[in-house]
Amino acid sequence: MRILIVDDHAVLRDGLARLLEATPELEVVGAAADGAEGVALTLELAPDLVLMDLSMPVLDGIAATARIAEQSPDTTVLVLTSFGEHERVLAAVDAGAAGYVLKD
């Protein structure tokens, strides 16, 4: 499975990439620091899965998820969220996310 990580925190992006790459079936094909970059890399790299943070500069995760769902319908978006963002998670699912995972 080809994965793109979209999160504005470099430490989280790098740590998550290392964790995922320890599984042979998973390949991290890229990482983006904001939603706009995440959409662009999704169109360029065609990952199977995008792990999408919600709170980011330039373009937030909800808007980025909606664009990916529209422009790359074969790509699954899974939201990475912190506890307490229930309403934003629901908005992301409404925008096309397949589900969510708590960061903690």
C-alpha cells in the first residue's frame, strides 16, 4: 500500500513514516506540510491512502479531503486527529474521508 502523510508537524510526519515503513507491505511515497501540498502530491503520486491532519496552514484537512475525494476518487483519506475534534472529524467524513484515527 502506497501512503502519503499530510501533517504540519515535521516530527509527527517523520515518526509516522518510520513506523509505517517498518511494515514491508507499506510504502510511504511522500509527505506534505499543509493541505494544498497534500492535494498536489496526491495528484502527482497517486497514493492508495492519505493520512490527513485536520488543522494545518494554507488549506485545512477538511478542504483538502474534499478536493482529494473529488479529484482522486480512488485514493482513500484517513483523518489523523486529536481528541476533542469530534465536529471537525464529522465534517471531514462528510467531505469524503473514510474514517479517522486518534493521534494518541
